[in-house]
Amino acid sequence: MFKIKNLEVSINNKKIIKDFNIEVNPGELHVIMGPNGSGKSTLTHTIAGKDDYIVEKGDISLNNKSIIDLDPEERAGKGIFVSFQYPISLPGVNNIYFLKEAVNSIRKYRGEKEISSVEFMKKIKSKIKDVDFDESFINRAVNDGFSGGEKKRNEILQLLMMEPEIAILDETDSGLDIDALRTVAEGINTFRNSKRSIILITHYQRILDYLKPDKIHILMDGSIVRTGDINLVNTLEEKGYKWIDKGEN
């Protein structure tokens, strides 16, 4: 469903992503781990279509159609959702207004009828329970005055409302306490089904205790150097990344 083939990306004339390959089938959860500076955030920004991230080679495709030449909003319309490590605040922009506009923009792109206000409110009141929010949060400005954990939970709310085909979650678990971590994980599990896929980028094993990843990938120096199951994470916890540098099995 989602495929990145032979991808090479540079920023400010420096190559960051080098011969990157991954293929994600419907319903799968793939986890990407790696040391700081390995290219994880560059990969996220490239998938989102952020300016200044230059694709030198390779392709990114969704349902066998390339998205390389699409603008960020077109990628969202096609079914790609990207959450970032540091969600920004939008003072003065109401959460409900933002989400309703986002949902209807995607529907309009797909030629679908806009969601009515009644239907939208019914849906969002159901989804805020999945991220342990009360209604006061959706009436506030987007992320304005939110704690780090509340921002991450708000991004999961966006994910649940927009219902993309694939979600790229960049360190969604960073800075979360135990309760917020569990809530975010439960939101991810709520979103996941046989047709929706996820690429989760993380530094830590702890969120994986609540999820069931299909594959674990190790990203180093812009390329995937190891792929395995959850046992690969256990090895990382024990040995760190140096054992890969040394070529150990």
C-alpha cells in the first residue's frame, strides 16, 4: 500500500537519506528506530512534502501511485497523515474549527460530501473519549497552552478524525508520562485496522509494550541497516546501536 524505493534526500546540499527502502502492507504497523542524526525526522518531513527537502533519487508511492510531485495538502487528500515530534500551537484557531475544516478539505479533495455540523460534533464527542479529553479541550485554540502530553494526544485526535490510509507518527511518545503514553497507544490501536497502516518513529521500547508491531527497522546514516521483529528491540535495549556498527549478529 505504501512504498518508499531507493530514496535519497538532501537538505542544504547535504545528503541525509541514502538508498532508503520500505514497503508497508494494509493493516501493518512498522517501527523505525535509530540514533540521533540518523535521518528519522528528515524522512518524516520528506513524506509530508516539506519545502527544502530535495528528493535526489527514488520514489514514494501510495497505492502504486507516486506522491513525489504532490503538494502537502494533496498528500493529505490522498490519505497520508504526518504527526511531528514538536506539534505547533495555533493561537486564535479553535480546535473544532480546525478539525472540521481539515476533515472537509480532505472530503472535498476526494469528491465527497462535506460532513454536517451535527454529524461532526457527534463524531468528535466520541473520539475525544479515545484520547481522554473532556469537551473543554476541543473548544480551545489548537495546542495553545497545552502541555507536551496534551499536544500529542491532540494529534492522535486529529488522526482519529481524519482517518487516513497511512499515518507517519514521529516520536509521538516522546515526553509523555505513563498515563499519557498509555492513552496515546490506545488511540493508535483504535485507529489501526485491516486497511489502515502506521509507521511509528520512536527512540523507546516502552510504547511498544502497548502495541503489536509487524516489523522493526533500524535506521542509521540515512539507510535501514536491520529489519526484524520485537526481539530486535530487546537487543537494542541490551546492547544499544554500537553492536550494529561493529557488524555483530
